[in-house]
Amino acid sequence: MKTILLVDDEQRMLDLLELFLAPHGYRCLQATDGQKAIDLFKVEDVQLVLLDVMMPGMDGWEVCRRMREFSAVPVILLTARSDKSDVVKGLDLGADDYITKPFDERELIARVRVALRRTENENQPKTIHEGPFTLDLESYSILYDTYEVQLTLKEFYIIEAMMNRPNRTFTREDLLQVAWEYDTYTEVRTVDSHIRNLRDKLRKSNFPIDEILVTVWGIGYKWR
């Protein structure tokens, strides 16, 4: 469950934000001033901050600036002011996005999801290592020793699934769901053709693939 820190000096606004977010599975923490927000942020595992700009004492800009001194967690500013200079100031201080009050519930949820997804993508590893093989998730290629082979998208999906779960036997139906859309009418035996072509391609590039990508007779395939 993702935790979102809500920061606003109006309790009514905090309750409204939580009312919108909680049904979507988000855990919400509330802070009614900047210092409390920073204190909570330091001790809780927060994945996103929704931060009001116009607060008495320490305003949202200052809170954002202080948070950026020790964290890159996404911050979305909530502001009743749509002046571009205010928006630019917030972004310059490290905010990731802003929402102008009053806002629509659907817009709020959409912006929260985008910010969280962006963070998840940035934190994902760019390669998978299994034994002597490295799968590059950005170039869709597989490396062995000094050899590199470019994969088709379906070949990539098949190998990615198997390298993530070495020694697990994948049925043909498993691999069909991994590499093809669920609503297509692809024959299950198409998987066999792709595995055969994949083996031929890697074998020609001096990959010891016959020892790694093995057939489990009557069931499917596994990466060992």
C-alpha cells in the first residue's frame, strides 16, 4: 500500500483529499503545518506528498525546499493561485507537479498515479542478471560473455519472464500470456515456433542456450 502525506492548514481539505484517495488503496497521513509535515516525512515511509502552498508560518515552497535537501520523493503542490510565476517557483524548488484548487477528483487521482508510476519506473533495474547472461531492459538485447543479440519484442518478453523466475517451468499457456495479448487467438503451439527460432538465433551467436533454455516434456520450458 502506497503512503501519501497530505499537507494543508485546512482540516476540511485534508479530509476531502483522504476521502478521494483512500478508496483507491492509498494510506494517508495528515499534517496541518509545515514543520509537522517534515517531522512525519522523516519518520514515515512516504511515497508521495500532496502539499498546499499557501500555509501560515512555513509555506509549501519552504517545505518543498527542505524536503528536497534529503529526499527525491514526488511532491505535488496544491495551490489556489494559477499565476505562472508561482508555478515556476514551485517547480524550481523541486516539485514534480501542481494542481490548482478547486480540483476534480479524477484529475487528482490521475496525477497521483502518474507521479507514482514515474518513480517506480526510475527505480526499476535496467538489467536482469542470471548466471552468465544479462538481459538489457532498455535495448531489448541479451548479452553473454562478449556476445550480444538483439531480441524481438516477443522473444524479449519470453526471456524476461523466464530469467525472473529461473528453474520455474512455464507452460505454453503461461508464455502465451506473457508475450501475446490476452484477447488474441494465437495458437498455443506458436510458442514452440518462437522458442525454436530463439534457440537458433542464440546458438548461432555462440550462446550455450541448449544447456539453459530447456524443454520440460509434456509441460513447457524453463530457464535453468
